Amino acid sequence: MYRELADIEPPVPGTLEVQTASWLEVRAVVNREVVERLQSEVRLDPGESEAIALALELNADLLLIDERRGRAEADRLGVKITGLLGLLVEAKQKNLLVAVKPLMDALIATSDFRVSSALYNRILDLVDEA
């Protein structure tokens, strides 16, 4: 997953922050068989496959993943998941963000980020921005 943000040209929003974050630890997956199975049998891309495999190896508390098939497979394997919108909701609830709506709107307008109108409205309800 690190490579998906840090090793791309041209850089995207967040690339510099990921490359320079002192708290971020890059770890390699030990069990490559899990990665290969997720890629060949479940047809996940390398980033999602490695993220799920590493979450399993580390017995992680939570996996940040947004891709639908990856989320479904992680859930099937018993990995607790959240997505970017879940992080935004939690950040707002912990008063780390003033508002979620402008961030969701920017994600939708400037990237391939998709969210249904029902989920969009549900998120706004959760953070009292409806």
C-alpha cells in the first residue's frame, strides 16, 4: 500500500506526507502465499492483497481498505475493516476535523472516489452535517 501512495508519478495529494511521516512504518509481508492466493483466486490487486495478508500476519486491530472486493475478502477472513469515510467520521467525532462534507465533496470532485447518495447522506447524518 505504501507504494500506491509514495512510489507514483506524478505525485498525488498525500504522497509527500507519506514519504516523510516519521510515525509510518513500512513492513513487508512474510507469507507471500497468502498474497498470491488473494491475487489469483480472489483477483485482488497487489496493494489490497498485501494489506490483507499483513493485517492477518500482524493480527491487526483494524485494516483501512476501500476497494469493494478487498473489503469483502478481508471481512470473510475475519479482519476488522474501515474505509476512508469511516476514518473521516471518527476524526469528526473526536473533534480532529471541523467538517466532513467539504472533504467528501473534494474526494468525489478530484479523484475516482465514488460514494452512493444514500451513503453520502448517511455519513452526513452520522456527523450531524445533514
